[in-house]
Amino acid sequence: MTGDGFPKRGDVFWVTFDPQMGTEVKKTRPAIILSNNLFNKHLPRLIVVPLTSNTRKVFEFD
């Protein structure tokens, strides 16, 4: 988090992904912030990617 109180790109936060639609993640899990710092400071949403410790192959070509 930056000194001005806004999360910055690369920070990791615990996020509750609820409500969800379809097969989206519903659990609380860590997520890394991908949106840039200017976006984070001035807009009410962030772009994040949920993280997992699951390393199994999801698709046959993985």
C-alpha cells in the first residue's frame, strides 16, 4: 500500500470474491493487484488476479 492510503500495483490482499457468477471463484483468497497506481487512486475498482496453491494441471496441454 502506498503512503497515501491507496493499494499499489503488485500488492497482495485477502479478497472475498462474493457474489460470484457461474464458475467464478467464491472463496476468500489472496489476490495480487494488476491495475496501475493512477487507476487505483482515482477509480473505485481494482483489477486483481486471485492466487492459489493448487498446482495440478487444469487442461491436458498444461
